[in-house]
Amino acid sequence: MARILAVDDSKAIRTMMKIVLELEGHKVALMEDGVEAMKFARERTADLVISDLNMPNMGGMSLATNLRRLENYKNVPILIMTTESADYKKQKAKNSGANGWI
């Protein structure tokens, strides 16, 4: 069982991620944006972060950059989830600290 931090500004997407991941036996913490996710991350460590790319307040790339500054998130896998597929955005996400793109 992994502890997964799932971040998306869409309530429907957050709900879907929670249902699917919990059915697979994982514990899921849902956050609405990067600001909420950072508050969570300062107090708890997840085994995996899945974040939307485009969100108000703090998007997925900024979240990845900020998470990598926390000692407890230096090695936690971070996946960026989006419908965008431009190679330059994938590279930018990788440069920000993300490990993958879904």
C-alpha cells in the first residue's frame, strides 16, 4: 500500500483518482492545488505524488520544484498528469523535478 498525494483543481478528477487508487489498496490524500499540497507535504511524506499541470495558485511544475526543496520529498516520484503533450512542456516538467508524465 502506497501513500499517494493526488493534486488536481477538478473535483471530478480528484474523486476519480481516489476511487481508482483506493480500489488498488492505496491510501490517498487529495489536494485542490499546489498551495494545499505544500501544506500537506511540510507535515507528511507521500510515497508518490500525482499532480495536474495547470491549476490556480500553484501548478504542477511549481509544485514539483517546491517539493524537491523539502528533504522528505527529494526522492519521492512525482508524476505530472495533463492532456497536453508538447515535448518542451515534458522537458520543462522534468527540469522542475517531475519524474514522469501521464
